[in-house]
Amino acid sequence: MSALPAWLCRPRDTLPDPEDLPWYAAPLPTRLEDVGLRLVWPVVLANAIGTLFGFWYYVPQLSVEPTALWVFVPDSPVATLFVACSLALWARGRGGEWVHALAFYGCLILGLWTPYVLLVFREGFSYLPLPMYAFLCCSHLAMAVEAFVIQRYAEFPVRAVSIALAWYGCNLLLDYFVPVLGTPHHTFVPPESVGYAVGSFLGQSLLSGPVVHPPDAHALAAAGAVTVTLLATFLALSTRVAKLRARRAD
């Protein structure tokens, strides 16, 4: 990568040094973290493209959700937008700890919840062509990998973690427990009934009719979401504590 221009591949000596963190807070090899940070702008571009694809993918669900809650519906594209902003802020030498925390939460939660749902409801997802099914699974797992690159430059102060937890905690409540407007707003899973098609937009169906959430499927989706949200909180705060301890020991 040394032959690539600096705007495309950052020099290794511009990267933050890895810190002595527990394996569960920094499970990636340092070399892989370095690749992600050196190729920061291609990674930002990839996430921006993923964000656009994600919003397109959510067109059917957005067509039956209350407009006031659209910001809480397309969870994965919002998460890739957060990480694109987080990496761009770091690359530009700007602050933004709350953006880094939101990116960490979003990529970890959606990066793990989506493959979980794809496996739990794999028979219901049989309508997806195998390449699309594999793409959804692998691309979301890549989001989880991205989450563990953020610890190289983020501090995860309590205030930033609180903002991320408030956002994703609110999202969790609206998705599964207190929908406020209409029915719960989590990403559709196959056992749910979502009415009928009334048109199309950019190749995606526009839907009409009530959304029905079977209790068993709803509970399985909720269990996964609660688990990964708790995991993100534990890892963010564990990383914060480990960084503080390491610096006091120096």
C-alpha cells in the first residue's frame, strides 16, 4: 500500500498507537485495524454507498411507517452513516466523541442483530436470492468488524456513551416495546404480515395495509436487539475504563 497516494492511503506513522485493551474490547489483529485506518477514505466511501443502498432497501417499510418516525426505521443505513461520519471526522482531525460512540453502537448492534435475524428466520428469507442473502449477512458482519476499529481513535467518555445509549435505547423502545405511533417499528422479519403492494418507487414496492407482528417472531427479534444493545454498552464502557487504566499505569 506504500505506493498509493497519501490521500488514498494514510502513512502508517499517522495512525494512533494501539493501546493495551482486553481482548474482548480489541479483538481484531492490529494489522487489520491499521488497514482500515490507512484506507479511511475508501472505507468512508463504501459506507456512504452502503447507506444509499440501505435507504433504498427500506423503501417498502418506510411506505407504511409514520413519517414522524422515519428516522428510527432504517437502522442499518443510519449506522453506516454514523461510521462514515466518525471515520471522516477522525481523518480530518476533528472532534466528535458522541459521533464515534453512535458509530460504535450502530455498527455493533446492527452488525450482529441482522445476521442473527437472517439465521433465526432463515426459512422465511428463502424469497431472497442466495447472493443477496449472503451479501446482507457478510456486509453486516463487516459493520461489526468496523466497530472494533473505532476504539483506536475514540475515547468513549461517559457523556458520549450516554448519548449513544439514549439514541439506541429510544430506538429499542420504539421498535419493540412502546411504538408510540402505529405498530412496533423494528425491521420487518419474514413471519410478519405487511399488507399489499400499491405501487413502486425506484424498483421497490410501496405497501399499504396494517403491519401484523406475530408475538413469537417479535419476541425473538426483540431478544436479539436487547442483547446486542447491552453488549455495546458493556464494551464501550469497558474500553473507556481500560484506556484510563493503561494511561495511569504509564
